[in-house]
Amino acid sequence: MILGINNPHLYFLTMILCGYFSPAYGQQLPRHLLNTGDNTQPRNPAYIDASPHLSGNWGGIRNWLQAKGINIRISDTNELWSNPVGGAQASNNYIGSTTVEMATDLHTLTNLPLGTFDISAMEIRGRPFSNIPLYVFNQTSNIEADDNGRLYELWYSQKLFKHRLAIRIGKLDLGQDFMISSVGLDFLNASFSWPIMPDNDLYDQGPVSPVTTPAIRLRYTASPQWTFLFAAADDNPIGGPFINVRDPWNQNRDPSGTRFNFSTGALFFTEIQYRSKIWGRQGTYKLGGYFDTGRFPDQADFTKTHKTNWAVYTVIDQTLQHFSPTAEIDAFIRGNWTSDTDRNQIVYAVDGGITLKGPFWRTADILGLGAGLGAASPYLARADQRSGMPGQGTEYHLELTYQVQLAPWFMLQPDIQGIVLPSGGVLSPKNQRIKNEAIFGVHSTIIF
């Protein structure tokens, strides 16, 4: 962190040189590893091999462990990206991530009235590229992060009152429970999994993969239609400064993921979920918000801070049309907003998309088209203009993607993205506007 810089223009140039303007990471685990209890499982259509794992049953060991209540999940993800047009310069990039998780059903293992213990770790490879040379608000990829091997989650969960109340405590990724769209998870741009607002406005870009936080999460299922969620967490799991120009994501302050910090403030999430059918088509509707008790830098003068922060959001996942038991059109829309324009880089964001399951008579494939925007604070824009720079405005992102399920354990996903006005129209180190970007990528996931 560079201290004592009162001139916003000088600080702005310093942050550009250090790649600060896209602090987001928002890495989302593959859907089959999400352990929230309400996520879609891998699709295993009839035309491909029924084995869900590349490594099989390990000579019967996997089945024996599962009979004891021990479930080991291993997933490897690799991506290649090319940005031939736009940004600060053309670039080609590789990133990858391997996740290992062991979930233990202690009731099955011990025959005692106990819950579930879960531990997981990540090995992250490749060089992040969305900060430099793309300079975008949020990552092109939802697995993009600093190159580290780290503890991911460590928690214990217990269900009470006939499984209506589920309590989870430990080191948690709250992005698995809050602000999430099940349809949005089919896209690769990080904005569709973890929204632009918390990614830019909270400490360490929010309590989301690969950085998790000490927390307690409560899930109360009142009925098949109504679910209530609440979480209380540390708001700064790594314990670094909000602005760190030498290490924008702060992940290298805790490369092993074993640090527990309780010195900055508390972060609270709450969410109400309602499930219903409209003309026979299932929909899930969510309303929530977060409140942070910590201090946040003023967007015009980073030597000043403001106490507390908050935002509200809504998410809608809706099935639009069924064509067959395996083919349907689904859509989502999500909005985030805050009135605290003096302490937040992003003050509102909207994203949405539409997916076709089972295109071209391939029952496990998914074709998706998504778009979104993130609007910079007018308070920040006015400060930029007073310093003689163009005021940050609104960034727009688009994505066309296609998931090809080649086997139950192997998914390939070509992807095309477009970014209009990266970071709302910021300048490069050469004092030129960052150009609109066309980005091409291919993603693969293997389940071992």
C-alpha cells in the first residue's frame, strides 16, 4: 500500500501502473462441487458412459468410503484465453485450478447424531490477465486468481428441527449461498457467478472463492416454497488494507489460506428465497442484502474513510419453456444497488442471461447468452474529472457460451466475450483509453 497520496490524479496513475482497476476475482467452483444442498448435479445423459468419474471406483475403494460416509471429490479445470482485439494490448493466457474436497457424514461414520464435516483445498495455476492488460471491473474467467496452493473451505454443518434448520460454521465461501443464480453459473465471466458490486466494493473482493472467511451460516427451510438465509462473517479474511497497489487482490498476504483475521469488522448477509411455478414453469425469486461494519476509503480521497457499507439485491431464475424432459429454456436476471456513492466504486449493477438446455438434440449440453453492466460511482467520476481525467462510467459485458458434455466426467466449453468501456472508460499507462475488447476462450472441467 502506498500511503500519503492525497492527489487523486497521482493515485489514479499509480493504481493503473499496479493493475488496481480490476480487483475482482470471484472464482466459482464447478457446479458439481458446490455443497449447498440445492445445486444441480452433473448431467449424465443416456448416450454417454454412465460413470461420473474419470478415475472410476478406485478398485472399489471409492464405494467403500462412501458407504462409510466419506465422499472425496476431485476436479481439474483448465482454460485458454485470447484477447486479439482491444484492451491495452493483445494477449494470450492460460489459467487452471485443481480442487480436492472431502465431505464426511459423521452420522453415517459414527452412528451418532452428528452432522457433516467438510475440508477442501485448491491449487491455482497461471497468470491473472484481467487486471493487465484488460483493465476490467471483473474477471474474464471465474477461476482467475493468484498462483497459490491454499486451503479453501473448512466447516462443520448440523441439521436440526427435522432438517428445517441447517447451521454451518467454519471457514466459508458465502458466494455459494448468497447472491447466486443457478442459471448464471453456466457462464464463465466472473460477473455472472459473483456480481461486480461486492467484488469491487468489499474487502478482499468479498468472502468468495478462493478466499474464504470465518463465518456462521443459517439456512431455515420453512416450506418447499420459502427459505431464509443468514450469515455473520469476518469482513476481511486476509486482514490486508482495502487498497493495496502492490498486491491488489491481497491473496499473496495469505497464500496458504490458513490465516484467520478478526480485526477489521463484521459482514452480515441475509436472503429470502421463494420458489413457485408460473404456468407450470419453475422459478426461484430471491431478495437479500449485506451490511459491513468496517471502514471503507473515500472514492475522492483515499486517505479518508467512512464507517459501514451496505447493498441490496434481487435474483430471479425462471424456466421459460419446456420442449422435452431434457430440453428447456431458462433465464435469470440479477440487480444490485447501494446509495453509498462516496465509499463504493460500483453503485449499481445488472446482469442477466438466457440458456437453452439440450440444444442440437444433445441432452446434456447448454447454450447460453448473457449480458451485464456495472456502473461506477458518480462521486468517483466527479473526482476523476476534477483531476483532469475522464470520469469512470459504465462497463458493459456480453458472453456467448456453449457447454459440450463429452462424458459425465469431461465438459468442454468454448466461449466468446465482449467488453464495452472497460472499467467505465479508464486510461492505460500510456494515457490512452482502454479499447473495447473481444475475448475468445475455451474451458474444460474433468471430474476425477
